[in-house]
Amino acid sequence: MGFPLCLFCLLAGFLLIPESVIGISLLRRFVLLAFLDYFLSLYHFSVQHYGVLSVYRGRLTHGQIDRGLLRWDWWACICVSGIFSIAMDYLNGEFDDYGFFNHAPLLSQYSMTALKLGLTALVLSAWALTVRKYVRKKQGVARILYFSTLCYLTIVSFYLEPLLYFFTVQMQHWFVSLGLTSHMAANSRFKPDPEKNSAWYRPWIWLNARPLGPLLVLAVLSICLTPILEADYFIIHKFDTEAVTVQGFLVQIQHSVWIYVFGCLAIFSSFLHYIFDRGVFRLSDNLTRKAALPLLMQAENESS
């Protein structure tokens, strides 16, 4: 609890410091935090891709300690969810609304089309080279298939609208997280004692035991919290009602201090998500690996 509380205090302090002290308007501070959230989210996705490839690699008998292959996987993941995404967002003018990167179109429509086709050919070449490397080093079908989905996401990012592409990446991110969690929960030997569990805890045990239980809860929470968690997006778009999904609630409080309170909570929830995901799925950590790997491998060990 200590670190999340300190993080919340830092965010609140950054937003509450008088403009006369740091010379940055409140709106510009929210924009800076939004950019930080943007870069952290891309890194967050990249690390998850690398982690999934590592999970598949950990189930193999060949090639786990190949340093060259590890570096190749890492840079492939960084390019998929980081370098290519940032470059395409910039070239498509997605940063222009924030007042930091205003520019005339850098490339004509014809040049953008040619660039996208060239990058598509580059990604396909990298995919073919990687598949050849995986086959030669016996990396398994699962790793080949997952890496293929990363290359597919990269190519899709060249042609979809940025918002639609971000939605696609978010869905893939959550499906992977829920898939890993469900797989590990199914392999767990934990059997809760109903006599020792409170009435509050019992329903969560029941939901967690259902294949789609966690997904249903997260979807309902996301829908219910949307009017609040869009506050930061509403602020950085200068209170444009067309920028938010649920307009009524935020429009009514846009002249109140509560709009900034909810905006701070929205950014805080994103940062907290990155921290907790890193703690739960950081398989490079010895303690995490010791706890998680038996849950990932147990079904295979029992079948053998």
C-alpha cells in the first residue's frame, strides 16, 4: 500500500502546485501526464509480448538460454508495440492536437502509401527470418504462432485508424492476461475453506472458478467506471464533448474542481495498473518465477 499511496501523492502534488511555482498550466500538466501514460502503455504492451514468448520458451527443452534469440525477441516486441506505433501516430498527426508537435504534413498521401507498403514488406521479411530461426532452433509451434500475431498487429497498425488499432491492441492485451490467469488458476491446488471465508469473499471465489467470470466482472466495472475514467481524456481535449463516450456526467461537472479530481484518479489507475501487472507477471524475478512456473507447468507434468 505504501508505494501506490506515494504515487498518488506525487500525482496530486504535481497537479496542485501553483502555476506561479513551475510555470506550467494545469491543462499542460494533464497533457504531459497523458504523454507519459501513452509511452508507458506501449512499453507495458511490449513487455507483455516478451513475457508471453518467454513463457512459451520456458516450456521447451531447446534454446532457453540463447542470448541472441532473447535479444531478437526483445527488439521485435519493442518494434511492434513501441517504435512502429509512435512513428505511425506521429506521421498520422495524432500528436498535433496537444500543441507539442504541430507540423504540416511531413509526407504526401502517395509517400505515406509507399512507406506503409515498404514497412509491410520489411515486417514480412522479419517474420520469415524469425520463423526460420525458430524452426532451426526448435522453438515450437506456439512461439511461432504468437510471434506471427505480433507481426500481424504491426502490419495492421499501418492501415487502421490509430484509435481502432489501440482498441485492438487493448483487447489482445486483456485476452492474453486473462488466458494466463485462467490457466494458472486451473492448475492451482488452492481449495478455499468455506467456513473461514466471509460473505464478501465467497462470491469472488465462485466467479474466479468460472471461465468467463473475471472477464465479465472487468467488463461490467469498465462500463460503470467509464464516465469517471474518461475525465483525463476530456480535460486534455479541452472539454470537447465529442471526445468522450459518456458525455452527460463529465459535461455537468466540467466547471467544477471534481473534473480534475477524477482526471487525476484516471491517470493514477493507469499507472497503478502498470505497477501491479509488473509485480504479478514479472517472470524474470526469482520469487515470481518460483511461484508462477509450477502453475504454468503443472498440467504438463501431471500428464507425463
